[in-house]
Amino acid sequence: MKRWLTGLVVAMMLLLLIPGPRSLHAASFRGQTLRVQDWGGSDGDAIQKNIIDPFMRETGANVTVEYGSTSESIAKARAQKNDPQLDVIMLDDIGVLTLAHEGVLEKLNLARLPHASQIDPTYIIGGGYGIGFFNYINTILYNKTLVNPPPTSWNDLWDPKYKGKVLSPKITATQGLLLTVMAARLNGGSLNNLAPAWPKLQALRPNIHSFLENRTEAAELLKSGEALLAVDIPYSYKPVIEQGYPIAMTVNLKEGFFSISGSACIVKGHKGNEDLAYALIDRLLTADTQTKMAHDLWYGPTNPNAQLSPLEAAWMVHSQEQFHHAIQVDRLKLLELRPMIIDEWNKVMSK
């Protein structure tokens, strides 16, 4: 027994000597710099306040941030492939799959992300090249004063009473790709059979007021009634909705709605500290971070432990049940077809 106890004590002492995950106490990464790309705008402001600034205080690291849309981030990371200037990049699903396919991203080691186990597996993007830390929905928004009853189907976009009253997404945005998929579905097709989409979209052309370029302008058009419907992302209109603009959204569409994730990735061949990159991404996955992001931006959390107010919950997809009722699209297939979709869309919309 004495020998056994002695052996146990020695074993415990050895375990204490084995280095575990690096602690994130203040100054644990002092002198290190991490280079991050995110979306900018209100997204970037919320990320800076809720994630970057507290992370720098806690770790002692310096985090430099550059901004751009997903398409701009794709172009930047692609151009830097042989000499990466970024460590962590934030993208939507299509961005993750595009850059993973091109060998620009490093596959994540989920074992190095303690909070990854709390994230719904649906948000592990591209087999692990990105992990979602929020989701947002693509649905129909409308002027709730002038549109009564609310839309109940995507087919409502084609109603002749909305001639010249629909705000359409650009085809270079993910929302435009998904609208194309919906047009195909409404006309008897699918992602694997997009031919029915083109006459359906041609029929939508008279109803299109304009293509979304600026959400501030779009909000004013919806408020004034110059436009009545918009295919877009609800959280982009949070500031004006809180000011009383008569904008509402619906997820009660009989065909369903689309859900997209905002994901974090690590750039292959990046020059920054690997532990620091993983530490930042893990911060994105915590319930506390996602609660704050939901409050500021109405981003739907991917961590079900996030705490939402009733108002916040009404504007986002936040539960596993909701997400699993969203329309699921084979994003790898969508990525493969993206150039063809853009080409055909431009032909249809230029007529």
C-alpha cells in the first residue's frame, strides 16, 4: 500500500508538470500580433467592442483588423495565397468553401477549441475549414403599414400588385444565389436543376425596383413605400427598426427560409501565433460573446447557451429546432455553380 501511494503521488506530480492549454491570463501573449479580417461596418464595430478589445486586454496581444465584404475578403486572401498577410479571416459559408477549395485555409483542429463542442454540428463548415459563430437569415422584409396581409410565400414577390416595388439582392451576394435557388424551386426545379429559375426570374424583372446596394437607402425606400418588399437579411435593418421604421420580416413562408452562418477560419501558412489564433476563435464560440453579439446586431447564436431577450429572439434563428427547419442548400454545389448562376442571372436581368 505504501508503494502504491508513493506511485500515485509521483504520477500526480508528473501530471502537474505536463503543459496544458495555454492560459489566457493577462499578458500571456504580450508582444504577439494577430491579423484579422472581418466585415466592417456595424458588424466590425460589434466585433471590436465585444471580442477584439476584451481579448487584447485579457491576453496582452495586439490584434490588427482589416475590413471587407466576403467577396472582398476572398479576393484579398486569394491574392495573398503565396504570402499570407492575415491570420484569422471571417467569412460566410460560400466564402469558407471558396477559399477552402482553393487551398487558402487551414483545416481547424476542433480539439484546440474548447467551446466547439457546444456548437451545433451544422455550423462546422466545409468539413472543418470554418466554424460558425453566428447565423443570419435570408427572408422577405416588408413595409408592415402598407403590406397587409404579410407575405406568406416567396411567390408573393411575383404578385403584379408589387410591380416596381421589390428590392432584390445583387447576384454577387449570397442572398442573390439563394433567391435563384428559390426561383428554381418555385418553378419545379432545384439546385440540381436550375433551368426553371431563368424564366421565373425573367418574370420577376418587372417587379424589381432596384438591386440592393446600400441598406440605409433600402430602409428609406421601404419606409416611404417607394418599395414594399425586400429580399434581405433582417439584422441589417436593426437600427432603423428600433427608430420606429415600419419594417417587418417573416419566416412564416410556406416554402421556408434560408439560414447562413458567419464563420471564423485560419489562413493556411499564416505568420501569427497559432495558439493566439485558436484562442481568438474560441472566444467567438462562447455563450457570453454570442449573447452580446445577438444584443448588438440581432445575430442568431450558434451556441444554444446564449441568452436572448424576447425581442432579440423574434428577429433571429436561435434554436436547433428553428435552424433545422430552415431550407438547407448544398453549399458545395452552390459554390460549384456560382459562376454559371452569375452569368445566367446577368443575362436575365439585363433584358
